[in-house]
Amino acid sequence: MKIRNLSKLALAVAISSAVLLEGCKKYDDDITRLEQNIGQNTSEISSLKSQLQNLASTNVVESVAAIPGGFKVTFKKADGSKFTYDIVNGTNGTNGTNGTNGTNGKDGAPGTMWQIDAATSLWQSSSDGGKTWVNSTVKAKGTDGAPGANGKDAKVEIKQGSDGKFYWFLNGTNSNVAASVGDIAFVKTDGGYNVKITDETGTQQGDIFLATEAIAVSSLTLVPELTNSNTPVVFFPRIVETNANRVTVLQGYAKMKYNLNPFGVATANYDATGLLAETTDKVSFRSSGGAVSSSFVSAGAPMKSFGDITVKYKPVNPNSFFPNAAGAEDLHVALQVKNNKAASNQQFAASAFSLAKEEIVEKDEVTIEKSARNATAQEDKVTLLNGVSPVFAGGAFADAGAGSSTLAFTKALADARTNAHFTLHFKNNAEKNIDGNPNYEGGIVLDDALNGFFARTQVSNKIVSMDDHGLDDYNLRFDIDHYGASAQERDWLVLDPVTGKISVKISTINSNAYNAAAVNNSVVVRVKLFAGQGNAAPQEVASRFIKVSFSQDVAQDIAVNGTIAHQVVAAATTTKAVVWSTPTTLDAAYNKTGRPAADFHQVYTFTPDAGNPAGFTFDMASMNSATQGTPRNIDIANTVMPGTYTLKGEYRSSISVDPVVKVTITVTVGGNLIASLVKDVPFWDSGLTYGIINGKLVAGDWKLQADLWDYWTATTITDPTKPVTTFEYSVVDPLTGISIAVPDQVVLNEALLAGRQKVNNGDVTLRVTRKVNGVVYDVAQRDFKVKFINPVKAITAKAPYKEFKDKEVSGSNTSAVDARRLIKLTDFNNVTLFDFNNNAATNVYNATLLGDYGITGVTNTYHINDVAFTRAEKADGTEFVLQGGARAFVNGDDLVWENLGANLQQPIYLIYTIKVTNKFNLGDVANTKSEVTREVKIKVNPNL
């Protein structure tokens, strides 16, 4: 909002006083107006204070920025959203109206801002919105570094100086910085800003404090995780021997999250002091503070955020503290916090009481399983590993079977597993890397892979982690004590009992050899879950058994890669040598297996993969040759079309512990010797989008067909090894009325309606299929369009050689025009087929072409067979009915107008239809009917 008229008020009063002394005129209206302005300013200042106080009570300040004439304050609401509020000094005063106009007052100056100069420790002010700063003479800090008498909480106020003017005073000392009536200032202080406002008399109003953070917590609200009948419940879990014998094995804690009011309270301003506890007759009420219960202790530091607090508490002695379930009482708890910034008598705030219950977990409701962990998750950070589904039935966990991924309940059940829980490779997971194995991974830490879980029977038998539900005070320990001291299993496995790290022992015979004896065997490890040190007497809660197997063929294959480049040729088979990647022979296999070529091929045999692409045959003699550097060959059939192919195989040793050599060969087949098609331009439209077919003379009969090789030309390949490339044509659409005849002729059957429907009427889609060595090969299936164009052009209507004249022939009152002289027929070569001019020297009747095209409707005597009167039109094109005595008709070759009635007073037009068909267009296809049926229009002029 703006405070109007403040900065000009004093000037307006001075002007009014001066005018009264001069005695020129009465200025009652001006004085009244000034009094109204003063009243209005007083109201608006009061309104500004009220609005700022309301904003300060429910919001915190994000930032304060200078704007022309004042400040822009950005507030943050409780929901995190932001809004801005402008606080601006006064504007110009209002001129007088009844007397001489007063001089315009000056614009209100920007409000004054105060801060401490870090270099001099003096208070400094800015009157231009923070652009420039001027030091005062008032110290803000003592020279010895300790706060001085005029510290950062110095009193800032506007007072009248000895000269009668208003100045800014700091702790009673005049700063000599002038203050305007109606001025607004922001003074930064601890935790926010003090806003200073002066009224219309120059008197400073009480400060308004705008906080940059909320000072104290006024109330808390539980964010419930569990409810019963819509009543929030706080669960305090503990693990006991049995429900009947509730001897505590592991005491858990309740994790409680509370929303804070007001939103945005500074986390440093308050502490959680503990839980309040009450037993009630099932009546919940808001606490008013008091001594926290000694029956609960904190189980971890509170987690504070901008809008909430999360605490963990557990009971000290739950066996006697919680009311009996069958009793009439309930226990309720509330969180109390201490407001460090609040007054001593207002320091404590508490939430409403919430129902507190024990969550009793029996030992047989606890299991140990493979887990997945998500450190960034908001709630459940530990979950069961995908595929792990423990069986909980009848109030306890049961073994899930030999094929399950869950841990076993006994060593015997673990031994009987078809799949081990963990597999160790005898080299990659050995206790040390002997030979610089690049695939070495080391052991597996079971403590990282396993966690405790329990069945939450009071919440629909959900299986949840102990870590996320108040029972994380436990430890896992590992052993193989069920094996005797001389058991061979102890020669295979190294186990850390604390971390559960498992690895394969180095050979017991040779300290520099991997333990191949462990391969294809297994060891069972026992894991036990113990209550942690936070419990009175740590004891075992649960135990499970883990099957660990040993392998030699997992993740230790040797990879050998090669390539072949090939072009499709005519020969049935081409033999190509593999080009091995660095090195250029199978030396990679020899070196990595540590065997010379002869030794390698003595124990290793190559086998191609059964799923290799067709057309490739490994030359087994060359692949298994013991001679180092021998070309390793593959036969490629000429039916393998261009593309990239991956061939695989492997060299396997007769010695089981030897690594497998994986062979991958990438074959690139090119089509450089394959002919392709290009368009023969003269037979296509200008955009080369479709071929044009006008037909040709076949055995004395004109047919709408074409040799498709008129439209395409095959590229010329001169290489003698080129493959056999052929092209075949077929019809795609429509399948009726269009066909392919030998050799490569596309034919339209004009005797069929489906064929005639495509004449001068859209595309016909054909396909050319390329075959290479008898195999279809199309990089992109080549469909193309053709259009069948009627060799006979549409009837041309000639301009009438004369017009009718009403009642032109005396006595008969008729007029006539020879219809034969009104049309002309031509073909696609613009050869005239029919043209009658009533002149023997120029008349045209091309009997040969008329016969070839099957034109009907005209005779060699130039007679037209199909002529009819259609309608009459007025000059504006409106159709009308001829009245009695007037008619239009055809008489032989003449178009006749007869009028035996009243004389025409305005011109009219007579429309006649002339039809001449051909064998490709009988006039039965709607889209092309107009090409063989032509309207001619004859004008009838009045006989005036």
C-alpha cells in the first residue's frame, strides 16, 4: 500500500498559513481539505501498522529489497509459498482549488535504512534505497571487540532536535540524519527487522518486528503412521521370548514425527526435552507442559527440519510401565519441546496426547533375509531383496523350500537347497589375488547383504525390516562351528565372524595356487541375530543357515574377438579367414590360459554356438589346428545378404578348472556388387513420383499396358564375380483389374469395372522385388506408383459457331445449330480423332485410331449418336422451366429452338449434352464420367 500526502503535509500547512497572513482571500476549503488529508493519513498509517502486524504473526521474511520510494518485502507462508508486499513513503500533496494554486510538494523520499559499518563499527544510514551509505558518529560495537554500550540492539528513534527539526536518534544521540514526516525505516536486528513508522505529526509509532525465522514453537501435531479407529497410535516395539512369557530380549523405540506450528521455526531455537505420559480413561487432551516422564529415554538425536521434528524414544521398563491390555486404562504420550527464545514462563510447548501401545514381537516372528537398501528413501530404507518371500504362517516363520531364495532354518535344509544363496568363484572371490587376475572381486560381506526382519502381526502380517521400525539395535554374527575341526569344508572357506565376509581359501597344498578343490562343492554358514549392547543382557534372537557354493566358470571367461569383411558374390561358397583383434592370432587365448599353441589345442576344442546365423560354417580343421598363426576360416554362402552378423563359439578344455575361451566374430557383408534400380526419367511425371501409362498397340488392339522396364534401369556391374541379381514385379493395389503379364508387362483390363475405375483416377501401386542369388534382398521394399491415363482426351467443347435468335425462321419460329460442329476429339499425342467443320477439306475422322481406342458415338458420316437437351437457364445461371409454346430439342444432327408463344424479352441459354465414349471410359465411373459427357451451352437472343 501507499501512504498518500504525508511528505507534502508540512509544506501545505506552511503555504496555507502564509496566505492567511496576506489577507487576500478566504481559504476555508483548502484548510478543510488539509484536515481531511491529515485524518486520512492517520487512518492509513494505522491500517499499515495493522496489516504489517497481521503479516508478521503468520509469516516470516525471506528478503527485503529497496524499490523507488520504499521497500519490497518477500514473505514466506506456512506452506512454503512466497508473496511480496510493498511499503512506500508518501506521494505529492494535493493543490488548493478555491484560492491560488499551491506549489506542488516534493515526492516522498525513499525510507531510511540502517546497518553497521564493518570497518568502523559505526551505525550508517541510507536514504536512497541502499545505493549509498553514510556513517553516523554513534558506535555500534566497542573498540575492544566486545559489544559496546550502543550495541546492535541500540534504540533507533525519530526525535525533534534543538533546531526544531526531526532527526534520527541512536540511543538518545542525534545522528544528524534528517527524518521526514511520514518516513519509514527498516533496522536489521537479530532474527529479523524492526520497522519504524512516523505519523503525520512526526511522532514515531511503536516498532513492528518482522521475523526472518519463527522464534518459538507454539504447538506440535503428530503425523501418525498407524491408527486404530481413526485414532493415532504410537507403537513401542520390543522382542520377547513368547507372548505368554514377555521377558524382553530386545527393546525397540518409537519413531514419531511432529509438524511444528508456526511453520519455519528456527531449529536452533528449541530442543526436545522428552515425552509426557499420562494414563487416562481413554480421554485425549492437549497437554500444558510439565515434567517429562522418566519412563522414556531418547534413542537418538532428534531430526529437525524447517517444518517438523522427528524423535525416537523407548521405554525404560516396559514390562511394568505399560498398562495391562485387559485393564481399563490407556497410556498416552505427548512430545514436549523447550523454546529457548521464548520468555522463561512460556518456554514449554507440547503436542496433543496420542495413544501409546506396545508392539509385542515374539522371537519366532523374527527372520534374517537377503535385503535391498536405499539410502535416499524417505521411509523404508531396508526392504526384502527382489524375489525373497519368507513364509509366515501360524504365528511363526517356516522354511520356504529347497528352491526358495529365503535363508534356511537348519543346516540340513541348507544342504538340500537346489540353488545356493551365494556363489563364490574360486579365483575371482579368492582370499587374495595371486596372478593379477583382472576379474578379481574379493569376498562377499554377508553383513552388507543381510538384515533382520519381523512379521508385524498387528498390522496385517506385514514383513518389515527391524532397521526401519524401531528394532535396529541388533548385531549379526557368523560361524561354521557345526563343522568338525578337520572337516574339508574348513579348507574351502575363509569366514570373518563379525562382518560375515566370505572368500575362497588359497590352496592348502600350494600357497600360490587357487583352490580348485573347492569347485562344485558348498559350505553352510550360520548367521545369528543378537540383541545389541543397548539391551540389558544381549542374547540370541534368531538364527538362519546360508548355503555358499563354489564355481570356476562364472565371470572368468577369456574373450577373443575377430572380424571378417565380405561382399556378396555369385560363387556358392566363399572361404574367409578371421582377422583377430590385437594380437592378430589366437595368441590372446594362449597367453591368458598360460599355454603354448600346441598345448592349448591339445586340451582345448572349438565348438560353434548352435544359434549362429544361417549361411556361416566354421572350418573346424583350421579352428582346431595346433599350428600357431594358422588362418582360422569360415565358409560364407552366397545366400547371406548384406548386413552385420555376430558369430560365436568357444574353446573348452578337457580340464574342468581351465577357463573357457569365448570367441566372438563380427562379419560385415557388403552389397557393392549387387545391381540396383534407378528411375528412367522420361516415363515419369516431373516430380518422379509416379510413372505414366498411356498404353500401346498390341496385335492391332490398343491396350492400357506398359513394359515396366521402361520405368527402371538396372545399374551396370562389370565385376565378373558379381552375384545374380533379378527383379520381379507384382501388383499391390488394386488386386482386381490390374495384372502383370509376361514379360514384365503391367496390364489394365478395361473390360472390368475395377480396371476402368483406375483410368484417369488415382494411383496404382506396384512392387519390384530384387532377388540376389535367388534370395529376396530389399534394403527398403521398393513400392512405386503408376497412373493409367486414357489415350483419349476428354471431349473438347468448341465455341458455338452461332447463337440462336428467338423466332429466327419466319413461319416455323425456329432456330438450329449443327451439333457436330460443337465438339472435338483428340488423343494423348494431340492427334485429332474427330473434328467436323462443315468443310470437306478440313473435316477429320481418323477411323484407324477411333477403332483402336474403341470410340463409340460418332460415325464416319460425322453423325453424333447421343445428343440430348438437358435444361434451360437464365442469364444468371438459374435453371427455369420453358413455358407453353417454347421448346428445345434435337433433330438429326441439329440442336433446335422453337418458340410458338410470346417473344423472349431477355437472353436465355439452352444446355445440351453430347456423349462420346471409348473402351476405357464408358461413362460408368462417377469421377471420370464428365470426360465422355460434355455439356454445350447455346445462347438464345431476343428478336427485338
